[in-house]
Amino acid sequence: MRVNTWGHAAEADIHYGKAEDIVLQAYGKTVRETGTAGPTVFTLTPDGRLTASRLSAP
């Protein structure tokens, strides 16, 4: 995982699981993406804060 930040923007490159790559770009707003290898929700804020939350089973 790599997170870059600059004024009101952030970008994260995540390698998750065996073959999943996720790119998140937060330019002025928070972004979220759900990984398929987890399932896990990744959240990136414009200030560079990256969090991951595991989804509960249905």
C-alpha cells in the first residue's frame, strides 16, 4: 500500500489479497471502494487517512 497526500487531495494504491489492486483518489471528498478478496471496504479521505473495515457476513 502507498498513500500520497497534498493540499485537499490524496491517492492510495493498495495491493490486497493475492491479485487485487485498488486505486483510490480523494480529490476534495472522501471515497470508498469494496474489495472483492475480503470483502473489505477501504475509505480514503482527502487528508490522507486510509481505513479498512471488514464487512459482516449476511
